[in-house]
Amino acid sequence: MKKQGIYTGFKSEKFLSKYLPVSKSQLVKKVSQIKIMAPLVLKIISPDALHKSDINGVRIVQHDEDVEREFNDLIKISKRLRLNLEGIMVQKFTDGEKLIIGIKKDATFGHIILFGLGGIFTEVLDDTSIRKCPITEHDAEEMISELRASKIFYGFRGKKYNLETLKKSLVSVSKIPLKYKKISELDINPFILNEYEGRVVDARIIWEK
């Protein structure tokens, strides 16, 4: 069994910012260090809490006057669970459709890219498309069209999405393992897509050592 190392959310997003649009963020220890104005998202960042929603470790804060209360509540959760806390991530809120983009290293095929609907319902909906890395924009377009829920991207109920950004992002992610072959898993969940942009708002990377 190979040893593995994990990049938590903040470190993963710093790494991915070389390849993809990433939401503006800070990692802070004190509420007084926060420079991002609401609406924003607060997240517990700890190697002991990779699934933050399971411990109520993510808060969307719409108003500046609520930031301190939510921040302090996350600190209390961290102490109660005795987490090895790296800090609280403060992130500019991005609204849109939640998607998942993932890379996995398969023993037979090498690195593969996965795309589908994201957020907390990823495993429940099980609506994904897979290709061997790297892919082209044509491959990316096929992956989008293969989803059972693909009609949401093509004007469903009048909503519009920036599909060019999505396709370019899928291609860009698929090329990362060409340079970083020791990536075992790369999970972007969610990647938020709206009419104007697409941005990484949460990620995790597992490395072979």
C-alpha cells in the first residue's frame, strides 16, 4: 500500500489556481483578520474534517453583522471535536449550479476524469461521465451531453450557463496529471457554474508519496 498525502481545501485551491478560476479566499485564525465582505462562505479547514458538511462545518453568511457569530460557532465545533484546525477559510460566495470535476488514478487506464452534478447529492444522484485523461474540448462537450440531467445546461427553464468556461475547465483539469503523475485523487466539489463564470469553491487532492 502506497503512502499518501492530502491537500486540504485551502492548499488544494491554491494549487488549482494555476489552472482554473478559483474563488477569492483567505485562511484565518481570528475573525479580525477577515478582509472579504459578505456574502461569503466560512469553512472549517482540517485534515480531520474532509467532509465539512457532515459536521456542519460550512456556513453561508449573507450579512457582515453575522460573520463573527458564525465564525465563533465554527471554532466551537472544532474544539468540541478536537480537530487539528488549520484555520477557517473565508471565501467570496459564488452562486450557480454545483458541479463535480474529479481525477482518479486507475490501475488499468491511468488517470481518468469524472464530471457530473455536484454538491451534497453527488453520490445519491450518481449522474456522471468519465473519460481517460487528457481530453479535448470535443470530449468535454460529449461528457456534458451524456449526463441524464444535461438539459439543465441548455436553457432549461430559461437559465443560462457559461459552457465555454466549463469545457475549458474540464480540459485544463484533465491535463494536470500529465505534469503531476503522483496525483491519486483530485476532487473539485463543487465547481460553481453560472451565466458569467465558473469557479472552484472546494477541492481536495490526494497524492501518492
